[in-house]
Amino acid sequence: MKPHFLKVAVKPQNSFSIRHDILPTFRGIWHYHPELELHYVIKGEGVRFIGDNISNFSPGEITLLGEALPHCWRCKDEYFLPDSGLNVEVIVIHFLPDCLGRYLLNLPEAFMLPKLFEKAKSGMVIKGEAKTELAKLMRQAAEATNLDRIIILLSILKVLAENEDFEPITLSHSDFHQSNESDTIRLNKVCSYTLANYKQEISLEKIAAIGNLSVTSFCRYFKLMTKKTYFDFLTEIRISHACRFLIEDKLPTEVLCFECGYNNISNFYRHFKRVTGMTPLEYKRRYIKGQKQAISA
């Protein structure tokens, strides 16, 4: 998908942006910007799209996204129901690499920062003690003023630069092209329709019509922009929801496969293993084991 360029608003008296938002849901617009983004989900669940990666997000997740790495967050279906009473809460810090002065990165003491910014180009999900420390610092940053903002940002960068406990989000360094307004509207329509209707059968004819293209043109365009076919994209969305259902443990596998858009369980098992590299049972056991290790740590 061609991402939409987003102009991050920074007040004239500030060198970088900090937002603490409480909203009914995320905007869900596929976009990019030259600033790095440190994103802390306090409340909210759903699916996130970062680069060519599609994964679930949940409360407590902290991600660092590099310059011009496209992304968007979309909440679970329940958030869009009338009178759901649900909302999302997030703290987001946007900053340019040289926001604290272009000479900072050339200081010998700051040699780890360029390395951090390079790693961030693939996106980073922060783990372990660093995540706990960053959550505290980001809450402080949202309330800080004047020199305190700069001191806290430096503390945040120190934690990130020294931390080795993280997962890269995307392994590809594909170039993402700037989009015009019509491309942005078209591809966000395709994305929104898919997320709202992934449980149903979606034909190429239907989704191409949503994008106002012929089937041939749509397939060529979608593959060029996303480096994957539309059905690969649809499969990853369905499997990401299946992973969430498995974690929530409210439905047996024989039932949740139909909730994710598959009409038979063997087809579901085949796609699940192709995307995750494991069976649904193995995925569930690995998650439970990880939770037990986190509690005992």
C-alpha cells in the first residue's frame, strides 16, 4: 500500500512532539513521516500494520519506528460497535534524529544513537525491563515542560540505545513511495474494507471494485505496493485474528476458524502453519509458556 505522508505537528516552542491521547479508536490511516515514533499503547487491542508486517497489539506494547516506516493501528471490531464504551489510550513521541541539535550525534559519547536509529528502520518491539522503564519515562515526558522534556527524552534514548531485549518488526527494507491523495483514499478503502469483512468471502472482483480498478490492474498495483498478493494480505489479517482468539481462549479451534473467514478447518490449519510456522496448539502452548515465564521473572 502506498502510505500517506503525515505532517507531525510540533509547537514552535518545542523541539519534538509528545501526545497523550484517549480516543474511541485509532484513526487507522496508513501513513509515514520523517520523524521516529515511540508508541506506547496503554489501553486498546487490535491489529497493527508496520512496513510489511501484520500483527496484533495489546495493552502495554511499546514500539519504536524508524524514519519513513509506514504504519497504522486498527482496533478490534468491538471498538466500532455503538455504545461499546471502549476507548484507546496511547502516549506517542515523535522526534527527528537531530531534534536536539545536529552535533549531538557526532559526539563520541553518543555513538550508540546512530546505531539505534539504524535498528529502528526495521521497527522494534521493546521487551523486558526496558519496556517497564520506558513506560514510566513516557508518562513523565507527557507531563514535563522546558528542560525536563529534553532530560527525559535523553533518558528514553539511553534506555533504548542500551537495550538488547527487543524484536524486529519487519525484516525488509523496502522503499515506500510517497502517495497522492487519490492513492491514499483508494488504498485505505481497500484496507478498511478488508479489516471490516475478513470473516466473509472476498473475491478479487469485489476488492478491485472497492479500489476502482480492474482485477488485473488491482493485482499488479497491490503486489507492487505491498510486495505481496492481496490474498496473502487477507490471509495474514485472518491469521492475526485467529492468534488473538487462541490467546483469549474463548472458542475451540473448530469454531474460531469459521470466525476468521475459513470454511473448513483443514484449510485453516494449512494457512495458520504457513503464516506462523506452527500449529494453533503449538502457538497457544508457546503463549502460555511465555506468560508463565513473565510472571515468574
